[in-house]
Amino acid sequence: MDDLSKLFRNLEVSKMKNRILIGVIAGGLSSEREISLKTGKNINDSLLRSGYNTLFIDFMDIDTGKLKKIDRAFLALHGRYGEDGTVQGILELMKIPYTGSGVLSSAMVIDKILSKRIMRYEGLPTPDFTEVRSGKNMDSLKPDLKHISLIVRKEIGYPVVIKPNREGSTIGITKACNEEELYKGLEVAIKYDGRVLVEKFIKGREITVGIIGREPVPLPIVEIIPRNGFFSYECKYIKNMTEYIVPAVIEPDIGKSIIDMSLKSHKALCCNGISRVDLIIDENNDVHILEVNTMPGMTGTSLVPMAARAAGISFDLLVEIILDCTGLEN
Ligand SMILES: Nc1ncnc2c1ncn2[C@@H]1O[C@H](COP(=O)(O)OP(=O)(O)O)[C@@H](O)[C@H]1O
Ligand SMILES: [Mg+2]
């Protein structure tokens, strides 16, 4: 395995560490608030270890007074109001450079349906899908159910996965093998989002690719083997619920194509500094992209830090690499 740390030896940001105050913004209002607080604390501790001055800002008590004090923002938010371009918009207006992707990219990538349309346009493989729009309750959807069911059966085929369009951490996601389960799944998903994605279920090996740096560098591929078959919320955050293999054992030509399509997705969706691409290799060795994340978790069990470690990049260096990619879109 290559030692990738040498690519990041002279980070510009390291030279100014005594002169800048970094605001670590975490918490957020989404269903992933708890995860975000963990990510934020890890990042804050790491920046302090590396000799930076920080101000930890819980999103709940964010105000322009606090923001005016900081020179740069390290965003550790997941889901809506944070990973979706809204906070990025405030920081753009205040001219405070922030980590990660810009307004447009963040808003685009959190929208799973829109991202899939862009991937399709770019020739990137992503499972067949259909979009369901509802008024956030099952009653308004009732007249359309038969039609949706027909499309799912004819154009996608069971089993399918039903997902709220803009959630993370597997929240609100279910699998359906028939019409009855489809309806149940829609009922669950529309509680979280008025737009729902119904996608072909792909049986296979689940993998993920982290991408970091100003010039995007792919990290080693991680294979995820959840105990219960589905990479659920519990499997993501409770230790020993999932086995991880890094670097994943994959035939070199398939590995290369996975890296190529992950980099292409990162670029097509205009990501900056860091992203993580979730994919599945099916039983015929065909690869399918599930989604891209612009603010992947940085908790003790998170995937990007795990992949970075396998490539010789410590957690503290990873945090500095992300910080080095701070910028403004305008
Ligand atoms: N089309 C699919 N086929 C098989 N499993 C899926 C599919 N879509 C999602 N999953 C499972 O659900 C998990 C979460 O889905 P994902 O699209 O990555 O959303 P998020 O991570 O934002 O909640 C995946 O890691 C995978 O285990
Ligand atoms: Mg995912």
C-alpha cells in the first residue's frame, strides 16, 4: 500500500496556524445531529493537538457575532442545513472561507435523485430508479399508488430500496420485495422528505471510496460487511456491528474502474476538498454508484479516517488536509 502522506507534506494552512482562528461548526438541525457533534468534537480536538486556535460552535447557538470572530470555518455538519449548501451560503455572504464543497455542489449532492440524474448524464453507472413526489403524507399519495407500483414493477423490478431523497445515515431507508412492502416503505420515507427515491436493490459487495485534497486523491477502497446485510444506522455507528476490510481485496482492473468512476463522480458533482462515494459491486462484477457524500463522518468508526490511516495518513493530518482546502466559491 502506498504511503500517501508524502503528497501532503507542505500544506499552506500549516504555515499560518498561529494567525488564524478556526470555527468548528457542528450539531445542525438534521436527524444526524448526534453524529455531527461527535464528528465536530473529534475535529476540534485534532486541530488543538496540531496547534490551531479553535472556536467550537454548536449550530443551535450560531450567530453572526460568533461567525465574525473566525477566519475560517471547519464544517462538521451532516444532512440538511449544513451539508446542503445553506450554511455555505451564509459563509459566502460573510466572506468566511469554509471547508468542503461549495453551495452548488453541496445542494446538488445532498439531493440523491438529482445526483443520480447527473451521473446518468455523465455515463456513470447508478441503479435504475424512479422519483416519487408527495405532500409528506400518505393520503396525498394514495391516488398515485397504483401507477407508482406499475412503474416499479415494469421499469425497475423488485426488490427495490426506498429512500428519502435528502437524508443520510440510512435513516428512513427500507427494502421492498413486493407492492405491500413498497407502500410501507413509501410511508416511512415520506416522513423524512416529500421527495422519495425508489431504486433497484443491488445484491453484492458494498464498498466506499474517500477522496481528499485540492487535486483530488483517492484513498484505498474500503469494503463494508454489515452483520445484518444492510448498512443500517446501528451498523454505521455501533462498534463491532460491521466488519471493514481496508484495502478491500478486489481484482486490479475492477479496483481501477471503481477509483476512476469515484473520481469522475467527485468532479462531475463539483465536490471540493473531501467526498466519499458509496458503491456496490454486484455478482457479475458490475459496479453501481449509490451516492456521494460531501461531508462524510469523522467519528471513531468513520470510513474516510479508516481509509486514510491505511494510506499512512493520520487523523490529524487528514483534518489538516481538509482544512487546507478551505475556500469560497465567489
Ligand atoms: N440500491 C441499493 N441496493 C442495495 N443496498 C442499498 C441500495 N441503496 C442503499 N442500500 C443500502 O443502504 C445503505 C444506505 O444507502 P445510501 O444510498 O448510501 O444512503 P445514506 O448513506 O445517505 O443513508 C447503503 O450503505 C446500503 O447498505
Ligand atoms: Mg451512504
